[in-house]
Amino acid sequence: MSALAGKTALVTGASRGIGRGIAQKLAQDGAVVAVHFREDERAAEGTLRAIRDSGGRAFAIRADLGAPGGVESLYAQFDTGAARHGTGSGLDVLVNNAGVSGSARIDEVTPELFDRIFAVNTKSLVFMAQRALKRMPDGGRIINVSSAAARIAYPESCVYSMSKGAVDTFTLALAKEVGARAITVNSVRPGFVETDMNAGKRRTKEAAAELASWSVFDRLGQPSDVADIVAFLASESSRWITGQCIDASGGSRL
Ligand SMILES: NC(=O)c1ccc[n+]([C@@H]2O[C@H](COP(=O)([O-])OP(=O)(O)OC[C@H]3O[C@@H](n4cnc5c(N)ncnc54)[C@H](OP(=O)(O)O)[C@@H]3O)[C@@H](O)[C@H]2O)c1
């Protein structure tokens, strides 16, 4: 039987990049997947198509997690979509993946940049988890997509790194809070993955090679590299792991 048969999963930021890879993998493993996006409807349709073409089940949800009311709007749509797909409003697996970058060294940081990054990467994730827990049965899974930047000094994006460090701290506290319900909470820390998020940083062959060289495997990560780790954490096989930050960076800067 498929690892996630009969389960419902919600992946934020699943229209593109790592989130799309995670949504496809969880659907392949048997889950009905809520594919969340902010504005790129065409890309979200691409994720749905890829899932359905492989025999999976999914529906889309649109919400801006950096705007007031975004989390509430997202869950209202989730409940409707899940009911339509016959899965009730239960949520077995939440993957908090949506995120924004923001290159800025300390002398370039502005209050607006700080608020924008924290609103999406950190604040919304807390309230996504809070509301997920009202819908989650015992044995559920919460997986937060953090970053290797929480481990490796990256002054080029100091506020972004902070926003992910806070995610890892929240992961630890929440894991203890919900342990009695056999719910696990973990974060994964990707290194450089070939997505739109860092396209600007690898415009030339030399720049791409430099980013690849961070990994001991001397290549950029692909969304599927991260998705396979998330799928393990979403599965029953990971039941004894909680409160952990799992490196998903191909051994970057070991
Ligand atoms: N790529 C990397 O090298 C890397 C490394 C470490 C960690 N990460 C983390 O991995 C996660 C995914 O990154 P990625 O590279 O796949 O990013 P991406 O390709 O830029 O995709 C970002 C996703 O997040 C959604 N999103 C952006 N702003 C949002 C908002 N305000 N409200 C709701 N959704 C929003 C986007 O929706 P739309 O398509 O509608 O815009 C999209 O689905 C992020 O948390 C990121 O910090 C990435």
C-alpha cells in the first residue's frame, strides 16, 4: 500500500520550485494534496496537471500569506476543497514551504524588508500550524521548510537567515507541545536548490558553479532532493523523529 494512502496533505507555496516537488511526491505516495499558491495561477495549474497526469488527486488554494487574513482564507478554501474531495476537513500532513528570499546585508536592511520576510517565512507559519492542529488527528505531521542559512553564516541575507532560525526554534517548541498526540514536527534545511528563488544568483555559469561548490556533491540541489526527505518525514517510518532540523543541503559547507 502507498505510504500516504487515505491521508490529506497541505503544501504551501506548491505552485513552483521545492513546494511543487513536495506536492508531486506526496501525491505520488497516495495523499490527496492541497496545492497552495499566492498569485501564479498558471504555475499552480501546472502542479495540479502533473499530479493528475500521474494518477494523483489534488486541488488548489490561493492565499497571500503575507497579508492580513491570508491564513484564515487559506483554511476556509482548504475545508471546502477537502470536503469536495471526500476527505472531510481533517489534515494529516502540513508542509509549511512558502517563503520569500531577500538579499540584504546589515547596512541594506530596512524595516519594510524585515517585516515582509518575517510575515511570510515566520509569522504565517506559526498560525498555519496553530490552525492545522485543530484539524489534525493523532499521528499527524508538521514539516517546516527552513534553510541551511540557519546553520551557515550568510551575511548576504541576514534577515532571511534569522527568519529561518526562528522557524527551527518554533519547530523544537511545538514538537514538545504536541508529542502527547503522537504528532511529529520537524524542519528541513535545503541548501541552494535550482528554483526561481535564486535564479538571479546563478545568471552566469561561473556563479552557478560557485553555488554548486557549497555542496560536497558539487551540484545544485533539485526540488526532488528535498521532496524525498519531506516524504520520509511525512510517512509512518519517521514516527520516532521529532523536534529536529534535518539537513537537506547535500552537505553544504561541511
Ligand atoms: N531555493 C533555494 O535555494 C532554497 C534554499 C533554502 C531554503 N529554501 C526555502 O524553500 C522554500 C521554497 O523555496 P523555492 O526556492 O521553491 O521558492 P520559489 O520557487 O520562489 O517558490 C515560492 C513559493 O512560495 C509562494 N509564495 C511566495 N510568497 C508568498 C506569499 N506572500 N504568500 C503565499 N505564498 C507565497 C509562491 O507562490 P506564487 O507562485 O503564487 O508566487 C511559490 O509557490 C522557501 O521557504 C525557501 O525559503 C529555498
